[in-house]
Amino acid sequence: MNNKTCLITGATSGIGKSTAIALAKLGFILILTARSDDKGFELVNKLQKKYKVQAEFIKTDISSLKEVKQLSEQIKQKYGRIDVLINNAGSRFADYKKSVDGIELTFATNHLGHFYLTLLLIDLLKKSSSARIINVSSSAHLGKSIDFENIANPKNYERREAYGQSKLANVLFTYALARQLIKSEITVNALDPGGVASNLGRNDGLISWTKHIGYYLVKRELLTPKQGAATSVYLTSSPKVAGVTGKYFYLKKEKKSSPESYDEEAAKKLWDLSLKICGMEDQTI
Ligand SMILES: NC(=O)c1ccc[n+]([C@@H]2O[C@H](COP(=O)([O-])OP(=O)(O)OC[C@H]3O[C@@H](n4cnc5c(N)ncnc54)[C@H](OP(=O)(O)O)[C@@H]3O)[C@@H](O)[C@H]2O)c1
């Protein structure tokens, strides 16, 4: 037991699941979330039996603000502090869809739910002597900018744009949060896990998924979920990144993200919009 508590969203598959297994081996106390409770409970049982760790699964749809609020309340009741928050859950959708709150589903899943969760848990993170927040972004953010007028416009929906913008939102949020927390003990970093043979894109059918895998396979850059989780595990546990904040990592190395991701005005717009949708206009960090 290393006595540190880590919350991982999207822990039932791919990168999140491999991250959970690696952190169980390191003795972290784990809180795992996703929507599939069958997969969640099976994983928790496996981790408890194999690695003798304290682990629990809390079923949550991260795209639902109500469910995120419930998750944060359950956690606050049970845990005195959180040491690591890995905002990992993610999805992409071929067609325009809305969350239960009426928000475009890619934005709601990949950005908004995690923004809300992070702010709801910030006091628990502040209780740790060296908390780390890790946002799983993607190289898909490159070349994108957030079209604030059209986030909710079904007429202009394009899957790659929506996914890329949500992943840019992950990086803008990372840098904005790191700036706000600069005087605290909390570090905030983003990462690109690389091209990973996970279930990402499976919800859009076999063709979409095969194209995703094939793209990285042809480039000879396809990673296993375990390899894809390596940067998340590194940022969670390595002493080499203690105190490092507001950075973007790829294959365990610091890297520049896109020029658009350093736009502080866009970050402020995104922050204010997210606060407004979450009904948290009065929230200060
Ligand atoms: N695979 C890649 O090549 C790649 C590349 C760059 C970045 N990424 C990023 O890596 C992260 C992990 O993706 P992955 O590749 O491991 O995909 P994955 O195998 O599809 O896993 C996604 C995880 O997120 C959960 N999830 C999806 N929608 C959710 C929702 N609405 N509420 C709660 N949980 C939800 C899924 O569980 P349930 O279905 O049970 O909810 C699953 O545990 C994502 O943020 C993705 O954008 C992946």
C-alpha cells in the first residue's frame, strides 16, 4: 500500500483499464468509474484478488452533470482526500448526439463532465500534500480551434472536428487550471497517449474502429493499451514530475502542444462557458 488515492474515469477499457492495473500493482487505493457496471465490478474484483488493493467501482455517466455531482458526493462522504485524479474517459461519435443535459455529446463527455468533476473535487485534492491532476488529451487537438458559436450546432457537426475540439478543450483546461493552482500543491498536466489499440470508436461500428487502428498500424505506431497507459502511470507516480505543472506529455516526455492550446483568451472563454453550463458561476478555485 502506498496509501495514495487515485480516481480514474473511463477505467473499464483500454488505456484507463491498463492504468488501473498498473496503479494497483503500485499499491494505490483506486476509485474507478465508467458506465458499465459489469465490467467495473469484474475489474475491481480482479484487482482486489490479484493485488490485494483497496478498490471500488462507482457507475457514472461522465456526460451527465447530475451523475457527476452524485459521484463527487459519494466520494466526499467516503474519502478524506484525493491524491490523483485521472480524467481519462473519452469517446467520439459519427453523428450529432446530445447529452441528457442537451449538450453536444463529445464536448459533454470529453470536456464538460471532467471540468465539473475536477472543480467539485478540488477541495479533496487540496487536502493532499502533492495532488496530481492528469487530463488525457490527444494529438487530435492539433490544428483545431474551438468554435464557440457552434459547439451545439447540429448543422455543422463533423466527427473529427468535434473530437479534436474536445481534446483541445482538455489542453486549454489543463493550462488554465495549472495557472489558477500555481500557488497550491496541486499539479495539472495533459498527455497524448499515442495511437492505442483500444475500444475507442467501436461505438461507431467496425469500419470506423478499423480505420482508427489501421491508421496507426500503417505508420507502425500502434500501441497496446498497456503502452498507451505508460504516460498516465508516469505522470501519476514518477518522482521525476513532482512539481511539474501546466505541461503536455507524449511517451513520457514533455512536448509542445498546438499553438491554439496556449491561447489564454480561448481558455478563459472555455472556462466561463463551462462554469455557466455547470451552474457554477460563483465557483472560485
Ligand atoms: N485509443 C487511442 O488511440 C487514443 C488516442 C488519443 C487519445 N485517446 C484518449 O484516451 C482516453 C481513453 O480512451 P481509450 O482509447 O482507452 O478508449 P476505450 O477503450 O473506448 O475506453 C474508454 C473508456 O471511457 C469510458 N467512457 C466512455 N464514455 C463514457 C461516459 N459517457 N461516461 C463514463 N465513462 C465513459 C468507457 O467505459 P464505459 O463504456 O463503460 O462507460 C471506457 O472505460 C480517451 O480520452 C481518448 O480520447 C485515445
